[in-house]
Amino acid sequence: MLPELIGVLSLEEKSAFTYRLKRRYNNAMQSNDIKFQINDSSLTGSSQKHLVVWSADAVDIGSSHNSSIPVSPYLIHPEVAAPLAELRQLAGEQGFDLRLCSSFRSFDRQLTIWNGKVNGQRPVFDNSGAKVDMQALNEWQQVQAIMRWSALPGASRHHWGTDFDIYDAAAIDENYQLQLTPKEVEAEGVFAPFHNWLDTVTGSEVGASGFYRPYAKDSGGIAPERWHISYRPVAEQFAARLTQQVIKERLLSAEIALKDTVLQNLDKIYPRYIHLPE
């Protein structure tokens, strides 16, 4: 049951917007085309053939658009293009400039991030934002430390083109260095008003927009990421097909650091960091 869109629109606007997105949500849920685009390659980020190019500047949001921040194209799932455009337009009506800063991420890109963190070329942070001394940890502890903020290659939701890291470009200028940290999106953070508004459209559960935050709660695995949204009608179809065996087979052929430790503990990793409870 989809919760009502609340607080930001007139009754007439609510009705039209909710009807339009619920219809699109239902159509996506019933689409067989999505299933045909799901295979081991698209699940694990080994292919981008299931994606299309999307750019924020294709959606006119009038004076809410911050022209000082360059617009970049991103690869997304074709079933998500229209709902994402709707969400950007709705945000623009409230004075926000919804932008993506991350969308599709290939297996190779995720592998580079992972190996860089294991090898000390990239920092690993704890819950407080302090840098972790990886040399003081055993291999299993290193895997857990990395997965607090970074996905295992082949198991990232960013492989699917359904999940995005977002921010409000209207809240910053061209000199701002985007961090994607909790302090940016909570309390008095620069993007907190944007995310507070987004709560009324998504909530922690699926909203009328079809978008939700898969990492809204801390279940002891992945840290909460308020900036990460997902289009559930499509993402849940990918999630249902991403099994431990699919991940294992992809990792066996990869030059991934800590491979033996990851594979030996995959039965622990999968429920804690990948197949998360709704």
C-alpha cells in the first residue's frame, strides 16, 4: 500500500501528481521488459547495455536551476528516467535543484574503489568520520570496515541504474566541495532542508514517487546514507535476483583484494550488507 504524498502540495496538485506516479509505479511493477534486462552481467555491473543516458538539464525547473553548477550526464535504467524527471520537477517547484552525483557504477569502478581501500590508497572511515587504521585489523575486520561505507564489487545497488546519490545544487555555489557525509544532510547541514522535504515524498518506505532510501536505518551493516535513493519498482526486481551464487561466480574471476576472506564469509556478508530487510 503506497502512503500518501504529504505536506508540500495543494490537494489538487497532490491528486494529479500521486495518480501519475502511482500509475507509472504500477506499470513498472507489471513490466516484463525489466525482467528481460536482468542477467548476471547487469546484476553485477559487468555490462551497461541495459542503461540509457539521463541528464538533469533535460528537465526544466525554471529559476530553481543553479546554472553555476555544471550538469553531467548519467547512465540510468530506462524505466527510471521518467520517475526521476518527475521527482526533479517536483523538487524544482519547491525551490530545490535535484542533481545526481552518482548513478551507475561499473564492476571495474567498484573494484578499483575496493582495492584502493584495502591497499591504503583510499581512506576508510569509521562511524564518527575518523580514519581507520587498517593495519591494526585482521582481514575479516578490514572487510567489515570497508563495507560500512562501500559496497562489495558485484553487489552494489549502483550497478543497476536504479539507485542514485543526490544533492541540492540550489543550496551551494561552484566552489563547494561535495562530501556526502551525514553532517551535510542532517540537522543544520547544507542539504538538510532538501532531504527534509524529500522525506515527505519518499519516507523510509516507498512513497507515491516510487523512490525510497534503502539505507535509511542502521542495521549494523551499511551506515545510513540519507543521500542515497532507489526506485523500488525496478530495484527490487534486481535485488531479488542478486543471489550469493551470482556474486560468488563474479568474484572468482576478479582480481579483488581479500578475495579468500570475502568468499569464506559471504554467507555473513550477504544478509548483513547486501540482501537487507525491507
